[in-house]
Amino acid sequence: MIKTIIFDLDDTLLWDKKSVEVAFQETCQFAAKKLQIDPALLEEAVRFEASELYASYETFPFTKMIGINPFEGLWGTFDDVGEQFQKMKEIVPGYRIEAWTRGLRRMDIDDPELGKQLAEYFPKARKANPFIYKETFQVLERLKDYYQLVLLTNGSPTLQKTKLEITSEIAPYFTHIIISGAFGRGKPDPSIFEFALSQSNLQADEAIMVGDNLMTDILGASRAGIRSVWINRELKQPDKEVKPTYEITNLEELFSILENL
């Protein structure tokens, strides 16, 4: 019998991908007002340079394990406990400026001052554009009286808490909110799933995991013996190795699954 539903946050309940896209669009359009450049090409250049630069830092293995991507590095403060987070806190101000400045250079524009302005603009644009899937709240509202809800998210505690603060209606639905950066390991490590179960005094067969990422949410749940629901809104191709228990394209499809369990 299912007693608890464990939800991922980013791109499961929050539409983080769209928030990042809009922040990039607004920042690149700000640049285009100052220079004759194509905002879409600047975005492509900065995404490339940010990813390359992010992977070059000594903190990269840690950020990969915890589940913090290059574009979160462009707006997070990482004012978190721990040596690796403190290293990130030192790195990210320069990383942001360098990523935007290199992106401009990739378009044959050498303007470090504008790079600095864009680095400051992007975090504000990201915070100003929180997007939530239209069905998120109605689904949580219907579930809350029948199941314990747990939020299990990869990332920096300060950054994930910021996301929850700017979409403040989400957190009250959850009995427990578990963030990989505070726990010390990220999904798909089974230990964080086992910790989630222990917080609620549950066995694996009493919970089900709902998430958008096959390689973190679904793989981790499988390793911990927890049934899983892959929310595949973008109709991605399935993986030969990682197989969810169920697959849906909209959170409202959860109800028919739960009714048959």
C-alpha cells in the first residue's frame, strides 16, 4: 500500500527549464539593446562557454555528484555549509563574469564591462521568472489528504530554498523537504532515497517516486527498491537500462496509477 509520494522539484513541479530559458532571453535581449547582436546566438555562445568553464573547476565532481548544473552556477550564491560549497561561493562571482565575457568574445565582441553587467542581470531575471506547471497545485491539493508528500531534490540548499521561496505555495504541501547538498549525496545514490524513507519510517514498497529525470530520479528509486513514475512531458526516448515502473506525460495521470495500486 502506497503511503507516501516522493516528488522531485525541478522540471517535475517547478518548470525550471523555462525559467532559465526566459532569464537567458531577457539577459541577451538586454545585451542586444547595447550591441547589434542576435540574442539567440549570444545565448547559445554563453551556454557553451558556461558549460565548458564550469567543468574546468576543481568543484565540478562535487557539483555533478550533488546535482548542480552550470546554469544554476550563473545565479546561485552557494552560501552553504561545507568546504566544497565554500569553494563554489568563491568561484561563482568570477565564473559568471567570465562565462558572459567569453560568450561575447565567441561573437567577436571584447567587452568585459558588458560581460559584468550581464552577469549581474541574469540572476535578477531568473528570480523574477519562476514558472510552475499548470497542474502542479491542483495535483498536490488532491493528494495531500490521502498521502504523505515528501520533496526530494538535488542541489544547493540555499539555491533550492530560494526556488521554494519565490514559489512559496509549494513547500507547505510537504512533510519533509530533503536537499542533496544538505544530505551529502545526490540522486541517483540510493542512500538519499533510503534517508527519505527513514524520515517517514517507511518501507520501500510503501512509497513511490515521481520525477522527470531517468538518470537521477528513476535510477535512484530503482536502486533503492522504490517504484517510480517518470513524468516525460517532452516525450523523450526511453532508456534501455533504466526503466520506470510507470510513465506519464502530465501529473494528473498519477491518479489513475494510484487508484490501481
